[in-house]
Amino acid sequence: MSDTKDGPSRWAPWWVYVVIIVGANLAKQQLIEGRVPDIANVAITLAMVGVLFALITAVYRSISGQRR
């Protein structure tokens, strides 16, 4: 059985996702708080998290792929 910890990881460390997503959410809240309905705020947050997750993963994989 293959252990994924032996090879390069496909995912960035968990704290990278947390720091960037929480920071972006705080900035978003400062910009749109009270200006849009709650359902729109939820939709914006979900879209932002999805995009950030994909971007963080893509950047991490491109950086870790170059180190081989």
C-alpha cells in the first residue's frame, strides 16, 4: 500500500487555506457588509471560497512540482 506522506503532497498545508480564506472573508465583509442581502452574501462567500481553494491548490502544485 502506498503512503501519500512519502511523496510530494497534492494539497497545500491546511493552515494556508485557513489563513487566506479567513483573511479574504474578513476583507469581503468590510466591503459588502450591510450592502447586500444575506443570501447574496452567502452566495458570494461560497463562490469566493471555491475560487480561493482552487487557486491555492493550483499555485501550490505548480510550486511543489518545480522543486522535484
